[in-house]
Amino acid sequence: MQINTIAATVPSPQSAQESKVADGLERAFLSEMLKYAGPRSLEGSFSGGVGESQFASMMTDAYADALSARMDLGLGKKLEGGKA
């Protein structure tokens, strides 16, 4: 019996595309979740003012990117057909 290890380790283009879609879905989910449960801006004289509120969504997206890079929510398995 011969096992071809090279073919097993190279992802197919379809699985790479599915992985990219799953990662984007996880980032979008985390971004939406962080809008409601994430860190809030400061109030008072030490707040960032108008600039902080203008760039808050960009910071939320950066937090979502960092979280999705460090954890797997398993949404990719759900996209494969419910094999999770």
C-alpha cells in the first residue's frame, strides 16, 4: 500500500475558497457581536471626542480580525454540510 502524502496536504482550490468564506463569515459575526458586547469609548474629558466615535467601527473590525485569527468558531464545518 502506497500513501501519497503530497496530494493529501495540498488543499484544493474549492476548499481554500470555502476556508476564505468561512473566515470572512466569522469576522463578520464577531464584528457584529462586538458592536453590542465589546469595549465602549470613554466619557468625559479623557474621551477621544468626535474622532473616537468616527473610528469606532474600524477598531471593532480590528478586534474582530484579531479574535478570528486566534479562535475557530467552527462556522467552516457548518458550511461543509453540517458535519460538525
